[in-house]
Amino acid sequence: MNDLNSTPSIDPEDDNMNLQDDQPTATPLKKYVTIIGPKKDNKWVCNFGCKVEPYTGTYSRIRGHFLGRAPGQKAIGVMQCSKVTKDDKERMRKEEHDAQQLFARSSRKGVNVVVRPTTSIGTIKNDSRIVSDMFDMFSRGDVDGLMGRFFYGCGIPFNVARSPFFHDMVKGINEASRGYKPPSADKIRTSLLDKEKSKLDRHLAGIKDQWPTFGVSIVSDGWSNIKNQPIINVVAILGGRAMFLNGIDCSGDEKSGVFISELLFKAIENVGVYNVVQILTDNASACKLAGDIVMEKYPHIFWSGCMAHSLSLLMKDIATSHDPNLKFIMKLYGKVKDIVKYVRTHSMVLYIFRKFSALEVIQVKKTRFGHHYVVLERINRLKNHLISMVLSEEWDRIKCGSSSSKLQHEEIKRTILDSDFWEQLKFVLNFTKPIATMIRFCDSDKAVIGEVYQRMEDMLSSIEVILLDKPEILNVVRHILLQRWQKMNIPLHLLAYVLTPFYYSTTWLASSNPKGDQRRKPHADPIVQHMYLDVVDRLLGNSIEAARARIQLSDFVSNTGIFARPQTIVDREIMPAVKWWSLHGASVPELSSLAVRVLSQSVNSSCAERVWSTYSFIHSVARNRMNADRAESLVYVHYNTRLLSRYRDDYEKAYKDWDSYVEDNLINFNLREIEDRD
């Protein structure tokens, strides 16, 4: 009689076997029985000889015959084998376990199957490790359905399915030991969060190591969370990469310039005093005062206002001006808001409008940069759809209850059919578009500081060209722009402009500005020359180093010395500024180090606002009413984990499209869309 240590001999050519012994099979215990008669009869005899008469049943009964009842199985429907020893059963269980691992991981066609070795047969206790019948296992469609139900029932954005973290999680579950149970909600929000934060700190060490070389911008902004606690976020930006540092609960504190400066001092000490190049905030008076206090203590650190915020304020100054020559813009914007509000708040009107347009009328938050332009531009795009709407029979059939409602209904129609309204709208969009384009350029974490001053000059020149035949409007707009410009603190931007190699290239100097004037080298601009050398002295501090840097700078702006080499001249045309200095600046270490640090700085504080959106998403969607400390840890992990995901090898190919923050990106999307369309 056969025993398990000498496996029953089976003819490889026997039709009773579904697979050869050395081939993988989902039913490994079939080799211990002999099929009798036609397969459809499901009759088989135990090869261990426990009974002469054949048994009847599918593979689940074969498994039950040798291993007993599986977990969740009410009855096995067959007598257990009396000839199988305990060791025999352990070996069979191992074979079942390996088969389950093999076929669960090879459900997709074309995937090579590799059986993961089991750690120990002894760890498989009793029946708790017996695998289910392959015919009882969840199909791929069943699992997909459960996954979909999880998304639908929990209100999870479908875009999460593109997340690398989602795919990592599914992969981990597939490779976990059988019977894996997910952690509790309490464990996820406490101990697991703490472990992830510690692990994240180790991964972020590589970025922090670059701070001394490239310098850091400390970005700060404030908001109130779901518990109405005022929180100030602090973010460090290096070369366009934003890292969340912390969020400070300011409950009970007056958010004065002195208070904000104390928070900034802590952040500066955390990052390293000589790693910090600038403090970047919005343009509020308290923030500016805080910047002045920081600069007084640390002269080598500069305070800069957010450029996108400054330009948005410029747009607001124009849109709300009471000057007689610009007052029409405020009236125009009021009419546009009336149209948007009327369409969006009257269900019947909105229903009719949607019959004529696939685009929506939009309401943009006032906190978004350039929201005036976005609203005006969208209405201009909807011109024909709105006209078709008010001329339709459905519009005339709308019943208005009160007389005031009828008057409003008629007034909206008159406005939409007024050709002067559309002419004014087109005119305003035309001369404010350069400002909107500049907002779009600055509203980025990327290090664009070297291009800001020149683009601002071109923005003003473009407006002057557009308004050339409207001198009365041009004079007012120019005055508003210059007033706002004077409030911007941009000495660091001026030095970055001087240190940008492209602006000394033959291509650039042979071109003209929007007014047709010949370009000139940055250092030749009187305004720039008046300030940038002082910035060099402040940044370096050491008078000897500063003197060396000025000598090296003289060679750079005049294309002499090492900067006269053909390679350096050619690369000015084609190479990004920081890379150019890293490649060609080895023999001028004082100037090269200074250039790399200055040109790596950001001009925008939107990264801090995205932290608001992260807080909002975590609190309002997940409804985790955490205390401020726990929320800060969660935001720290969320924000910085996404930062690190951009350095995955598969990021560009697989996950770049997913990488958008859960926030209101309306302004960013629309300005980008407008720019691409033109």
C-alpha cells in the first residue's frame, strides 16, 4: 500500500490526471486519488486504500476527504481518510497553500508565475490555513466589484485609483500572508501615522542635504481649520520642491508682525540660518513687518512678497478703480457677476443654459489669484451660448413671480444682447491679458525668480502697446501698476535677473521688447544697477568674499575671462540658469555659489495654500476631527509623501497625470487653458 512518503505512482499519460505532477495545478490533491469512469460522474478512489468502493464528489470533497472540513464549510459530505497520518496532512496543506499562492497571483494572462516559498510547514495550524476550492475563490470581476463598492460607498475620488500609493497597497495585500486583516481606524490615525512620519523623515534627509548648496525659501501663510482654530503653515521650498515643515496653532495669539516673526525665527533655526535665502509671504502689512524684523536680525535673509498675490492685487486695483477713466470696468464686472449669479441660482435658467452650452458659468473664489480675469474670460467665451439662451422660446416662457424678478429677468436679457457690453468686455480682457499671463507664470513652485523682472517689464510694455490709442486709460493703468510695483520688495529678483545667463546671449540681445525697443544686458538697466550690488554684499556678508564675487561678476556681464570661452557662450542660449552655473562656475566659486542659491528660489506662496487644501480635504471629507497636533502630522505625511512620489522611477510614465492636489485648481486650470488656446 502506498504512503505519502512514497507518493502513489501515477502514469503521466493517464487521462485521469488533469496535469502532470511536475506542472502547477490548482487541484494538487487530485494526484492522491484515481478518477473512475467518465469525468462528469465525479467518481474517484482513494489511492491510500481506505475504502474499496469509489467516492462521489468534486475537488472540495477530495480535499475534505484528506484534510477535513475547511473554515466556513458546514459539512464535507464524505468520510475522512483513515489512512492519512498527521505528517501526510501537513504536507498536503503545504501543497494546497502553495497552489493558492500560485494561482491567486497569476489570474491575469501573460504574467509569469513564481511560487513564493512558505516559511514553515509548522506554522500552518490545523484547518485555519486550508485554502478554498479554486471554484469557490473570488473571481477578478468579484474583486473589482468590491473595489468599486469601496470607492462608491466612501465617496473616494476615482483619480485615487491612479495613485502609486493605491497600487503599492494592493500589491502589499496580494503578497501578505493569508488571512491578513486591515488595521483599525484608531491604529491608522495614531501609531501607524507616527511610524510613517518617522520613515518619511529618513527619506527627506536627502533633500535636506541639498539645502546648503541651493538655499531655501521659507514660505508662510495662515488660515482657520474646521474647529475654527487659526493655523499658520510653514513650508520650505528648494529649487521648486516644497516641503511642509509644520503648522502652528495660533489660538489666543494676536497674529501681529512680531508674533509671525517669532514663528519665522523658529523655522529659520530649524532649517539652518545660513541655509535660508528668503522669507516668502503674502503682502499683508503684518507679514511685511515680520519680514522687516527678520531682515534686521539676519541681514543676509530677504523678505519677498508673493508675486502672484501682488499681481492679483494689481488686477483688483484696476477692476475696482474709481478713476473716471476706469470706472466702467467696475460696472462691467458687476454686470458679469449678475449674469453668473442669475444663471447659477435659478434652476430653470440653468437648465435652459445647459441646452446651449457644454461649458459652465463659473464662480471663482475671491482668494484665487486673478479671479477677475477668469470670470470675465469665461463669460466672453460663452457669448454666443448666452445670446442663444435669451433669444429662445424657453427663456420667454420662464415665469417670474414678483415684479422685481421680472425686471431682473429682462435686465439680464438686455445686458446679454447689448453689443456695447461685449465690446467693453473684449477691450478689458485684451489689455489685462498680459497681467493674467504673468500671474499664471508666477503661480508656480518652480524657481523662476531670474525671469520675473524682465517679464514684468514686458508686461508693462505690452499694456502700453495695447492702450496706445487710449492715452487717458493708459496713464491711469500705468500709475496703478507703478504704485503696486513700488510696494513689491524685489531686490533679490533683480540680482537673479543679472545672474541669468540667457539674458546675455546673442539671441536675446538681438531681439526687441513688445514696444520694439532693442534688448540690453540686465546690468545696464539703471534701476537694476542701483540695487543688485548691494544684494551681493548682503548675501555674502564677508567683505573679502563679496569683493571677489564682484570681480567675477564683472567678467560675467562683460563676457571676459573664463566667460569668454565658446562653450559658455553657446550654453547661455540653451541651458537652464542653475545648470549653467553648476557646469561653468567651478573657477569662480564665490559667484557660482551665490548664483545657484539665488536662482533656485521661488516667487510664489501657493504651496502654503495647498496645505490649506490638504487640511480641508482631511477634515471635511474624511471627517477626522483631530486635534491640531495630529492634523499637523497627517498633513506633514500627506504633503511630503506626495513630494517624494515625484522621484519614483515610474513617476513620469505611470503617475504624473495623477499628481494633482485635492484642491480648487480653478484659477490654475483656466489660466493654463486660456494660455494654451491662444
